[in-house]
Amino acid sequence: MFPFSHPGLENVQVYKPGKPVEELERELGIRHALKLASNENPYGPSPKALAAAKSALKNAHRYPDGSCFYLKRALAERFGVAEDGIVVGNGSDELIVMAIRAFVGSGEEVLTATPTFLIYRIATLVQGAKIVEVPQKDFKYDLKAMTAAITPQTKAIFIANPDNPTGSFARRAELEAFVKKVPSNCLIFMDEAYYEYAAAEKDYPNTIAWLSQRPNLIVSRTFSKAYGLCGLRVGYAFAHPEVAAGMNRVREPFNVNGPAQAAACAALNDKAFVKKIVRQTVSERRRLEAQLRQRGIRTVPSAANFILMHLGAAAPAVYEGLLRKGVIVRHMKSWGLEEHIRVTVGRPQDNRVFLKALDASLSPKKK
Ligand SMILES: Cc1ncc(COP(=O)(O)O)c(C=O)c1O
């Protein structure tokens, strides 16, 4: 066997993203397959962001600004934080990896929930550290059980808020109580990739306001979801300047490319656009949830742009049935949820296609 550099690497499963549209179209010999598997924004990015990226392409022969000066300045102004407390990543995935690389030693522990975003587990094992996963309770992070799972070896805690794949979120009071109990030498990484969708939910916590009191807190967000820029890869984190400096030490020098930086600046400025995307997505999510309930399908209440649905033993067959109809969703087997499927909220026309294919897959004999 290949000589792994440390035994933890043997347990690392390569991250399997949702099936690419092109792959399914090739396999089925079809066109216009519909992908509702990766929690993307189906409306696309702001035209202003696209124009900025296009214009920045003419400097493709130059290295980008490794410090992301203009983007950091724009983020600092928007969120009222100091520029030296901002780290920009090649997607927020990279910020997760950077935090672990900078602050977790091999053999130390990283605490999170299960099911949750799989990169926490992968990045921890790649680091040669130990992952401790506390089962969720009623599809929510069990913060009491997580408090009890903190040990002197716990170096970082990852919380996706809202969570992926459940879409649930930890509320202000319970999260604040949890954060207060975490020892100051243990990092708390709040992954708010779906922040824009959840921000208006009652009791959704404003974690940025806690940063000045909590030097062990990192808050990460992304341009991948509501801003529709996942293909360009830009995420950002707010932290104490010393924590940010630690993350910057392990950052690749030119981790965020020029068109991505330009697009992110323009996207941040186009407030009306992102507001519209969030409004449309949330209203479609509610409609889709109601449609699923009408079919007797149980769903987890979501504060994000996707829905986790329970299909029981039929889940794998329904997933395959949807694929044959050209609709790609996510079967949750890799998350240990064999009986569940996660669907991204699409545009109204996408959701109609999905529901039709779902009905056909739920009762294949009638078709
Ligand atoms: C909870 C969560 N965090 C982080 C990410 C990573 O997003 P990105 O690297 O595109 O910013 C995702 C992507 O699906 C996610 O669901």
C-alpha cells in the first residue's frame, strides 16, 4: 500500500461533490439536465460582478493582489470590522483548511456535529488530528452534548450555521451560552456560508458583534451562495487580528485570483441584486416545502437554500429515478442519512420540473 505520511490519512474519503451536469448529459445522451445538488444560486451572479470579472481578465498575465486590498477594504466598511481582522480564501472551504492548518496540531482534537459539512472532517484528518463528531438532536446541533465533549485536547470547534445538510440553525441565546463555555484557548469557527438566507430569521445570531469580546471566534462567509459566485471561489473570515495573522501564515501567496476579487467587490456593492435573490429563494423554498408536505414527505425546516427530505427506504431508488429524468439531487448516504435526499431550491421552473420528476420516481409503476 502507498506509504501514507500519517495513519489518519488512511481514513480520509475524497470529497464527492454532486454529479456534474455534463456527466449526466453524456451518460443519458440528453441535454438540459437540471442540477439541484450543490446549493448553488440558480439565478446566476449580479451582471455588475460579471462585468467586473471580465474587465479584470485583461490583467491575467499579472499575479493578483495577494492581500486582496480592495475586497478587504469593502468588507471592513460593510461589516464595521478592522481590515487586519479579515482573511480572504479561495472559497470558504480554504478558510476551514487554513484555520485547521494554523491552529490544530497532529493528535489534537477538532469538535463538530454529525451530520454536518464534510470538509471539517476531511481537513482535520488530513492534518493528522482527531475528529470528534457529536450526533445532532432532532436535526439540530446538540450544543449541550458538544459542551460536554470538550476536552483539554479540543483545539477547534466547527459549527455550520445554518447547517448543511439539515438547513437548521442554532439560535442566538443557546449559541451565546455555548460560546461562553468554550475555553479561550479553543477556536470556535462559525461557518456562515448560508448567512444571507438566514439573516432575517427570528433569533439568528449576529456573531460579528461578539468578535470584540471573543478573540477565539472566527466567522466565515462566502460569495458562493446568495452572491452566485461559487465558480470563482471567494470566501472571507472575520477574526481577531492575531488569529487572522496566523491564518495568513499558512495561506498560499496568491490564493484568490484577480477576476474573483473584482467580481466579489462588485457583488458586495450590488445590494439590491443579492436582496432580490434571497427574497426569491426564500419564497420558493417555502412553496417547495409546502408542496413536499402535501405529498406526505417530512422535511427539516430550512433557513438556507436547500431542503433535507425524508423518503425512507425509497430514497436511493428515488435518487436514481430523478437522475434518469435528468434531475440531479443529493442522496445523503455519505452523511450517514441513507433515507434522505437534499434538494437545492431552484427557480420556479426548476422546482416544477423537480416535482414532476419526483412524482414519477415515487410511483414509477403508474408512469
Ligand atoms: C456549510 C458550508 N460551508 C462552506 C461551504 C463551502 O463553500 P465555498 O468554499 O464555496 O465558499 C459550503 C458549500 O457548500 C457549505 O455548505
